[in-house]
Amino acid sequence: MTGWAHRPFAHRAVRLFPLACTMSLVAVGLVVRAHNAARATRSMVAPQRSPLAQPAASVVDPPVLDADVSPHVMTLHGDSARSGRARGHFPSAARMLWRFDAGGPISAQVTTTEDAQTFFVVTLNGRVSAVDRQGHARWSIEFGKRIYSSPLVLADRILFGTDEGQFLAVSHAGKLLWKFSTDGDADTSALKVGPLVIFASGKRVYALDAGGVVKWRYQARRKVFSSPALTGDQQIVFGSQDGHVVALSLAGAEAWRTDVGGQVDAAPSRGPEGSVYVGTDAQEVVKLDARGSIAWKCNVGGYVRGSLTVARNGDIVAGTYGPNPKVVRISPAGSLVRSFSVRGTGSKEFGIHGSATEDDQGRFAFGAQDDLVRVLSRTFDEEWSFPTGADVDAPLTLLPDGTLLVPSEDGKLYAFAP
């Protein structure tokens, strides 16, 4: 079997846009070309709400420095909210500091210690490495099992799952502390809530204590590839391949369960006022309120299989798959206000898996399956790009001093200078 980040999806039914959506796409495309002819490579896909309902000016609102943004990346997309916001400023140009050979393809985001002096890198060959600020390995361990989950970094250990039914705890010195056997692929990144560590494997969501002992299990109806997130109401929320988003109490009881109309393969992101955002294989980004009711859906013209970003001004940023892969920006009211396209292959299975990371200036950085990493301005203009040797499917990691870490499936971790 393969992991969530790069699995075949041939078993999924082909989805066709209805005629109404096609007509909307053409109409909005004409507006965009008239407004911004200089960017011929961009495209706008009509959301279910009119794009005229929200002015595009929202994309240039000044970013707000968020006190809740962690200065280090402790888990997938930063923290328990999975917001994708980071501290620091992206490099102004592609100046590579060093390149670390991880020994196998990297499909998971790189996470760091609290002081941002050590980075944890996992590979599809099953190697786990701790890397210092100069790009040298402090230690490496070979587990021989594919690892798709970004390590959860705690004060004294890191925790991650493998593609063959194991969830492990390793000390910062590289010593295996314990391992827990699961009923399926443990491909999701874990969440720390109080004394509990929560992750999904197969059709189950597990809560373990610090020693790896099960406190509770939740049985989902279908596979859960979605890394759990924590809501403002202290509920654990995740998506499933049965097309539902589920919220659990900290005791593992189901609080609500909502059908969003398409498979959810990535972590939800927490927004303001208890809201939750998810991407689906119905080619939509969906907003749910704190009680699980659907507030809006926005059609983005491609599968959304990676984590979302909740920008500092409240916009939602998502990466999409083909046939026209792009990064899209959606207003808080659900209107698509900006997009940036990358060259596709015409396939619905090719595109942008990891969503963009936002810096303190409201700029965005992301990788794509065209092997490139890009930095965009606040208005979605490309500032620079850099070619790696393979797909860049994981979210990028920005350090507070402006160093940008780019993991690639070519087996290298690239560090770019501030």
C-alpha cells in the first residue's frame, strides 16, 4: 500500500462539472483576463457564491501578526489549528544555504524543536533523521517502513506513524522509547491535547497517553487519511473517505458528524469563531461552523487533498489538483478572489498537494508536482521559484530567522537563506 500523500486514486469515480459550473467558469475567466491580462497563466474558477459578493481587495488587506502563531513548527502545518501560518519572512531570492541527503523521498513536512536548532526529517524509505542548522545529521534511524506523517515534536520526544501499522515515540537523542501497533496505515500527523496524543490509522482514531497506552478508540466508517485538528471548543476534528467531517470530545465521544459531499483526505484547519475548513474530492473547500453546520462551499475546479491555510486576514488558501492545478484564495464569505496556476499535465491526478505556508508579511510559499518551489507576494505574484529534482508534496517550513526548508521527493532537504 502507499500513503496518503501520493496514493493512486484510480478507484475513484470520475467527476464531471455540471453545465452550470462550466458556464460560470467561462464567465469568471473573462472577467479575470480583462482585469489582469498580464498574468495569462492564472485562472479563476467560480465558487458557488458570486465572486462579486466580496471585493478582491481582501487579498491586499494588511496581514495581522497573530499572537497564536507558534515560532516553531511542532506538527503538520505548524500547530493544533493546522492554520499554515508561520513566523518570519520568506527569503527574497532563491539563495540555497545547503542541501541535506535524507536517503529517500520526503513527503512529510519537516518539524523542529522549540529553539528551531534541530529539524526532524522522515522519508518513504523509513529513515528518520535529526538535522542541525548547518545541514548535518545529528543522528539517523532506519525503520524500513514508509513514513508519510510529519513528526509531532514534544519537549522530550517526537512521535510519528508508519505505513505498516506502527506509531512510535523517539527521544530527541534518537532512542526508540516505545511503539504501538495499529490496525492499519498510521499515515496521519499526531495532535497533542493535554495528556493525550491523538492520531488516525486505518478506520480508527486513537488517543494514547505519554507511555503509548490506549485511552480510547473511535471507529470511523471508512479510511481516515486526515490528520486531526483541535477546534476552539477543544474538540478533535477530522475528515474521512466516507465524505464526512467528524468532531469528537476529548473523551472520544462523537459531538457532531457532517456530510460534506466528497472524500476528505487532508487535515481540517481551524478558523475564527470556532469555524472549521476542509478540502474535498468534490473539488470544493467547505466551511463548517462550530456546531458542524455547513456555512458555505466554494468550487475550486480540482481535488483538494492537502492541508488548507487560514491567512492572517481571514482568507482561505488551498492547493488543487488538475486538469488546471493552482493555488486559490477564498474570502471569508466563500468567494474565490485570486488564483495562481502552475503548468499541469491535463490529468486530474497531478497538481499541488501541500497548501501554501504564510509568512508575517502575508506572502506564501508552496511546492508542486512540477518539481518547483515558489514564493508568491501578498497579491499572488510570483517572486521567485527554484527547481528540485522531484515532486514537492509537503508543506514548507519557515524558521523565525527567515530560513526556508523545502522537502522534496528527490530525497533532499533544501535550505534557503533569509
